[in-house]
Amino acid sequence: MDYKIAFASSDGEMIDRSFGAANRFYIYEVEDGRTSFSEVREFNAELPEKDTETGASCGEKTGCAGNGGGCGGGECGANPKVEALSDVRCIVAEKIGFNIRRQLERKMIAVFDVKVPLAEALDKISTYFDKVDRHISLRNS
């Protein structure tokens, strides 16, 4: 099975950004067990200063019906990064918050919170998915 993995990284070497703080994701493709760099997806790091409906600043905004969604989209709207990365099988970041994790899992996107070199994570995750796809036990590894 061919798929893409997105890594939150500042330099393409180390997974060193949380999902929310990442302004770029390095995308790798896995085809027939071989990995290759595909692209970098860049995002504007600026958050809106004021909510146009309520006038509240980002830190004050409570999201839909007070659910604490904040500026990340919360329950009522998907985060723009989630939408832009919806074609990947997996997202790897230093930290992924609960609301974003839920949005990704609804789209059947696996998430991993790690802080390791990107090459190490790429190797381990592609090996993991290879075993899962071929129905090989993960216990005997």
C-alpha cells in the first residue's frame, strides 16, 4: 500500500515541533516499502488576533458552545492544517493536542507524539505500517 507521512520539523532533520506550532511539515512517500522525500507544506504561523464575530482575542475565545476549541477550530470547524494534511496516513509531531488528535483520527489519520530524528521515525513507522499491511504480528519483532 502506498501512503504519505507528515513530519512536524523546523529543519527536516529532527521532529521538534508540536502540531500547533509547526509552520511546515515534511512529507515523505512510502511506495512498495521504499521511502522518498515528496514535499514541504508550509503554513502561516500567525493566529488571528481577534475573532470577527465575538471580538475576543485568540486566548479568550472559547470555541463552539463553550467547548474550549479556541483558535484551532475546536469541535465546530476543522483546523486548516488538518484539512491540508488530510491526504496523509500518519502525522508525526513532538506533541499533538487532544482536539487536533480527534480531528485527525476521524479522518483515519494515525498520530504519533515523539521527539526523535526524522530519519529514525520514518524508518520505524514505515516498518510498522508494512507489518500491519501484511498482517505480520508486531509481538515477535
